Amino acid sequence: MSDSTQASPTVTDARQLVEYLAAGCKPKENWRIGTEHEKFGFTLADRAPLPYEGENGIGVLLGRLAERYDWQPELENGNIIALKRDGCSITLEPGGQFELSGDLLENLHETCNEVNSHLAEVRSIAEPMGLGFLGLGFHPTARREDIPWMPKDRYKIMRAHMPRVGTLGLDMMTRTCTVQVNLDFSSEQDMADKFRASLALQPIATALFANSPFLEGKPSGYLSYRSHIWTDTDSQRTGQLPFVFEPGFGFERYAEWMLDVPMYFVRREGRYIDAAGQSFRDFMAGRLPALPGEYPTMADWEDHLTTAFPEVRLKKFLEMRGADSGPWKRLCALPALWVGALYDSTSLDGCLELIKGWSSDDLHALRGDVSRDGLEARIGGRSVREIAADMLSLAHRGLADRRRLNAAGDDETGFLQPLHRIVKTGLTPAEVLLERYEKEWDGSLDRLFVEQAYY
């Protein structure tokens, strides 16, 4: 993400913002897959969250990764806060969650190889340091006050603002991890169709990937506590977006919504300027209190787009944001689900048919229900498990029709196998963990740090 400076074009007209989003349209042969996943670091000795500082801290880990594997460090105030290499980046979430933002790849075989290579690199550095990484949607044992904050000025601004707009925003920042996939569109209509299908079906993915049933060492009452967190983070920038389902939805309507999402910050000359709660509309008129008389650049718009957190987010591509992080096989299953469902026109039409008749109220209720009930939640007279089975069939067909084969001649449908097993058993990953907690682990989560870790 480039610094927001006056080298970027000045923005004074909302049409420029719409044109920016529309510039994401690509012909189908140029569609790619971008996968992101987050994970919790912990010390092997006592399973404590990792600080940035210290000889076994995240700063040293990043430095050693850069040195051994030719990553390019990115500094802020003298601290390594990110690594970049060949279209990929490793970044830090506020509580030290390690995030890989992958390259734009042509098929899921490449995507899964990328994930595996990344985890192997991290493990090779982390294990000699006595560190491990955990794939879960919400930190299972740490309290909010146990999580060290990373030295990024952006997070200082957000940390101060979150308690003004919700009770769980700080938990979202420090104690959640997700896996997501970023996908392309060919036209405004294609974007709108994909946005509608994926936004309505995002709770289905939440149920399939529900993997965060614990809160501070005990069952929380939720199967995806991560998903629950988003219900009281900041209502102005999160959740379902009813206008996406209205006639005429397109780039302009999304840009208008983003103009009403309050700002967090502006970047100038490497500094973050606090603009929390202020208006991008005022900024375009030269009336931003944080920078009176100045106008935004297109880089400021790019930054602002990253500060909205709906279940599906539009930039120059669409981000699917509804899944808990988990073991490595499910990191590959999430992009497989959405690529199969959305990148094949017949499967996309099937998804749109699947959601017909679902109202905004239905979707709002479903979003809350799946965090507690998983596959047993219901909408339109059907269970999420039944809908998930239909969605998986559509995704399977879409992947089969793509015919992207690896060296062994296998297509991409194998990446859906973990999800087929979940639907067949009717048990979310969270319910499997809860059963082990009750029957095998004697009420202790020590084994969780082994079974869900990336070893």
C-alpha cells in the first residue's frame, strides 16, 4: 500500500472514485486468485501471545525471515512492520497476528503451494526460537489485556476510536484471525452479481469454517466467536449491506456508501494523521478538520477503502471476509469454495438462484444465528447444512469445469474435500473441538495448541 502523498492524483469529484473501482474490471482470462490468512503466534513453553520486542519477539522473527528468505523489510519508526517479496507480503495485525497476503495466482494448486511454502518458511525460523503459530478464528485463552500491541501508528488511532463505536472492536483487532480470498470481475454487472451471491452466502461460509468456540479458556456459547465479535464492532463500517441487493447497485452506490463511512486517518510523509470520525466528503471539499484546506489524493481513497469491514468488501476486486482461520487444509478450501462458486457462470447463476427470496432481515438474522448454531441455523425454511450442500455442489461443478490440472492430472475439486466432510457429518470444526475439550482434553486447552498449530 503506497504512502498517501501529493504524488497521487488529487480527488475532488466522486466520479473519480467510481472510475477507480470500475478500473478493476478484467477479462475472464485475466482473473486471478489472491488468498490471505492470519494466525496467532505463541511461545511453545507457556503458550503466551508474542510481543513485538525481545530476542524471541515478532520483530526478530521478521528480521530473520527477511535475511534467510530474501524478503524486503518495510519499516515504520525504525521497526520492521511488514515484509514484501514477489507480489506477496507478510503483515502484522494489531495483536501480532501474522498475515500472509499472497500473490495473484492463476489456479488453486499454485495457491495451496504458496500457503505451504509460507508456513514452512515461518516454521523454520519460529521453531528454533521456541515459537509456534495457531490457526483459529479467535484466541482461545488470552484476555484482551494479555495481547501485546504492535508498533504501528495506524493501530494507535484505531485503538483510541474503537471504544467510541462499539464494545468489541478491540477484541476484533487483537484476538481474531481470518482466512479470505480476493476475486476479480469482468464488468459492473458481473461485480454486482458476485457481490450479491457472495454477501448472501457469506454466513454459509461462516458456518462451514466456524472454528472459534472458546473465550479465555472456556466454551463461549458460540461456534464462531470471531463472527459474533463483528456484531458490535462498528455498525457504520461492518456487516451486511442491504443496498447491494437493491436494483441498480453498482460501483457508484458502493462509492457513495464509502463516502459515508467515517475516516480513520490520513497519511502524509510517512506519518499517520488522526482523522477518526471525520468525513471523506468534507475532505474532497477541502474541509477536513485534520488537514484544513487540503484535498485527498487517490492514495487516500485507497487507504479509506481498507477501513470498511463488511462481510464482502469491494476494492478493484472483491474480498470474501466471512471465515475463521484454521488448519492448513481449510486455508486451501476457502478459496476453492468461492472460486468454484463465482468464477463459473453456471455456478454463479446457481448461487443467485439459491438466495432468491432471502430478505435483508433474513440475512441479518442468519448472520447472528450461524455464529451460535453453525450448520443448524435456518433461512428460508432450510438449514444452513442443506444450503451448504447445494453451494458445495455448485462450487464442485465450477472447479471441475475450470479444468485447472496439476502435474499429477488432478483438478481443483480435491480442495473442497474438507468441506464435504463437514457437511456430511453435520459438525462444524468448532463442534469437533468442543467435543474433544469435553471428552478428551479434560477441560484443558493445552492440546488445542498442538492440534490446531502449524507444525
